[in-house]
Amino acid sequence: MDASSKHGRFYVTTVTFLVEDCLLRVPRGPLQAQSSVFRDMFLLPVGDQEEVEGLSDAKPVRLEDVKLGDFEQLLKVLFPGPDGKQELPDGYAQWTSALKLATLWEFDDARKAAVKALKALVVSPVDKFALAMQYDIKDWVPPALNAIAQRPEPIGVGDVDRLGLDVALKIASVREQAHVYSDHYKGESVRLGPRHPLLQNFDFTPTICTMFKLPAPPQLPSPVKQIIHPDRYWE
């Protein structure tokens, strides 16, 4: 009998992982296609097939220092469930787990999906900044810092714990500059009391980008010039 050929699309190669004493077997193709880390791992030269990790339950790929719960959430993003339906992570904690491993293993599409989901879930600008710094979400940093500077509440001890002392002091400095603030867009001085409600509509982004050495913001119309006169002062 002639040897059967393997279909190029519908013959799936799987890989077995061991995470916290639990075996998981998933298709290898998406891991290899979407992650440079796994692609490099799977392309490493091997000797005897019986010694290759991941081909059987007896010799799985051991993912050390990886939590099973985190790995499960990443797999939800990468693969549909047994019924063929996609069961995505649910809520902040699960999406953060997916983001953690997607970032670690360079799953770019999964990381983008996690960032998009978390953007809608994370309300606090302090939490957004902390998450952005932890997982290198550069686009979140200026808006989060701007929102912290705009809020009427002073910088508290809890904020310092999340932001770090250096960041908290810089934001406090930005807020104090609201006494006499140069409108980056209009080229005039805007005078505001540091706790006035209008601060919630003031764009501190240019000063924040300068102070934190971030890329300069795009030249957009200033929201301030539409609501206040630059020569007035509010206590």
C-alpha cells in the first residue's frame, strides 16, 4: 500500500505543554506563525524524535514560571473552544493575564486585542499609567498623565504608590504650572487656579511630553481657548 500524504492545510501538528502540573495540547501552527519566540523555539535543530519536547504527554514542553490561569487566557485569544466558538477573556484580570504572556512571547495580534479590550475596561488614569508602564503601552502614557493632571483631586499617597515618587512629583509640578500656563497652541498665557474645574478641559500634553521626554504631540486646536480668555484669572 502506498504511503499516505499529509494534507497541507488540514493535517494539524500539535504541541503539548506542561504548566503547573497540567498538560495542555494545542495546534502548533498558530503559535509558530504569530510568535517569534515560539517560532524560534520550534525551529531549533533536534536529534532523535523521541527526545523532542512537545510531541507527547510523556515529554511536554515545560513552561516554567508561567501560571496556568495566565496561559489559559492567552490560549482563549489564540484558539476557539472545543465547540468552534471563540471564548475570549472576560474582565480586567483575565485580559491582563493574556496581555502579560502576549507581551512576553511577542504575540503581536493577541497583544493588540488585549490592549484594545483593556482600554475600555480601565477607567482610572492612574491604573492606565501603571499598566502602560508595566507592559510598554506607549500610546497610553501621555493621555493617562494628562488625565491625572486634569483631575480636581490632589496627588495622594495611593497615587504615589502606583505612579512612583518621581512621576508623582512631576505631575504635581505640571499641575502647579496651571497658575500661569503657556498655551502651546495659541501662543498666549492662560491663567487658571490649580484646582479650578476648567482644568478638567485643559490639555497639559505638551508640557507633559517635555517634562517626561516623550514624543511631541500633534498640533491640534486647543480646547482651552474656546472656553476662557487668556488674561483672566480664577482663584
